[in-house]
Amino acid sequence: MLAIKRINKIESSEKDMIEKVFLERDILKIARDSRNPFLVSLFCAFQSEHQVYLAMELVGGGTLEYHLKHGALPHSKTLFYSACIVQGIKFLHDHGIVHRDLKPDNIVLDSAGYAKVTDFGQSKTGIDCTSEMTDQYGNSFYCAPEILREESYNRTVDWWSLGVIIYEMAFGEMPFNGEDEDELCEAILYTEPEYPILPNDRTALIIRKLLYKNPKFRLGSARNDGEEVQNFCYFETIDWKALMDKRLKAPFQPGDNFVVGKRRGGRVTTPLYFIHPTDPTVQAAFSTFDELPVDIP
């Protein structure tokens, strides 16, 4: 079974939007060709007169957001999912890719209980340890302070997002809150999270290190950022080779028949612009979009 993302050509016809669609396809293709177990991968890409489609592996264990709806997770799950996300971020960064939109809704569990990073629509490529970016993006709850200050930023913004996600898994709430967007941004910029007592204080320690407001001192700011995070004491019990080979038993295994919720069909209204042919200029922009499925030995 496959998951298919449908994208309207006309709504994506601006140059930067077209580039994002192709970029997402390319990152999914990299995940497929590398067979990385911590990234959702591409099956194929195709198009119709009015739309393009990304067919991806179906990861049916639910999003991390779904599994957080009842509150904090046990330490075993928090540690395991965090390690999986680290592996996904490390692979992306090692290949010059910054995700820029990491949040529980973009983390999904496979049938074996392993977490995978998905949704590369906000990602940026060609980024190394010295690169800086300036364009704004993402969900404020998971945005690093330097982005909110509209300063240039680097790939450590992904590690900040991981810190927020670990906090959410460990405590069942967000580290920063506000009555509105302005209050939330003020909290992220000028306050520190509260840390309830935990049986494992290394959890609070890694969160503090990941949520350093100054990115120069943030965990993951080193040239070998992924290894720096892997070597942190919080992950002392993780066998990274066994994790990469999927030889570790996940603390929760959804299985192939796991159901997040009932899917119901709905009435679909065809947009008026679907009645007319798509502009030839737009069609030409997507002429090289198709990607056939391949067999990987």
C-alpha cells in the first residue's frame, strides 16, 4: 500500500513553489535510494493534466502527534523515538539537507515501531556546517529563537526542534506557551522551560542543551553535529549500529493492522479551473517531474 500526496499545479505555479515540489520529490528519492530506515521514501512520482502526485511508502503506525494525545510517554518510548529522529536528522544533515519543519505531526511510526521523519516541503538543500539561511518558515511552537528574531540561522534549528519534541514526549506539554502568537514568541525568546522532576535527569539535561538560545552553544552545533548528539550521555544505552539495522525491539509495535482512525469518503467538488487545460507554461515547468519506481537490490 502507498500514501499519495496530491499537489495542484496551478496553485504551485509560482517559481519558488515549483522548486519546493521538485525538492520534496528529490529528498524522498534520496531516502529511497539510500534505503534509510528513518526517512519516509518515494515510490514514484507522476502527474495528470492538473496535478502532480508523490507516491510514498505507507507508514501506518500513526504520527507521533497522535501518540502524544494522551500526554507524556514513558522514558523507553521517549528515548527510542528520539534516537530514531536523531538518525533521520543526521542523515539529512550529512547530505546537506535541513528539514526546518520538525514536529510530532511530521514524525510517523512504521509497523515495527520505528520513527521516521516525513514531509520535506520546507526543507533546504546545499547546506553544510557553515551555511546560513534567512527565509522564514515553520510552526512557531518548534521554531528556534534566531528565526523568530528574523536573524540568519543554520542547521542547528533542527536540533532545537528536537529539543522541543523531546520535552513534549517527556512531559506531555510544550516547553513554551502563550495566549497568542506574540506571547508564545516572547516565551521562546526570553524564558526558560520548567522541568518537572524526572527519574532520568539526563532527559532534562539533553533538552537544556538542545534548547540553548544561542545556536553557537547548542548541542549539535559542531561540524560533526549528528555524532555530537549521538554521543551525548542521554543516548548512552543506545546501540546505534543495531538501531540502524533495525535489530532493536521498539517499545511499542503498531503492527500492520494498526488503525489510527476511521477514514471516510467525502464529496469532492472539482475546481472550476480543472475544466480548462492547464497553461502550457505551467505544464512545461513540470515536464521532468515524473519518477518511475525502481527495484533496489
